[in-house]
Amino acid sequence: MRPARAAAAAKKARLIARGKAAIARGIFGAPSFLVGEELFWDHGRLDQAIAWALVPPDLPPLG
């Protein structure tokens, strides 16, 4: 197999693996944001995802 084809095959395999991992974690649609185990989806939730990421894990989430 040529190097370019091998690289393309490796990229395709990674894409398929990431897609399967996303499905297993319940990610659907775009955009989706995963912060730890918490899933946020849609552009309207980006601020909430960022706020969630900034809260230390031992504190309850804001608002």
C-alpha cells in the first residue's frame, strides 16, 4: 500500500473509531460539547458548557 493511501486509511479508521465513541457517549447532532461526563449540545449551550468546565468538581454547578 502506498504511503498516501496508508495515511488515508489510518485517518478513516480514526474517524470511524471517534464516531463510534461519540455514539457510545450519547453525542448527537452538532455542535456537541462534552465537559467531563456532562453533555451540552447546540450553540446556545456553549456558555453553560464553559461555566460547567470552570466549576471545581467538588462544588455544585452554578444556576
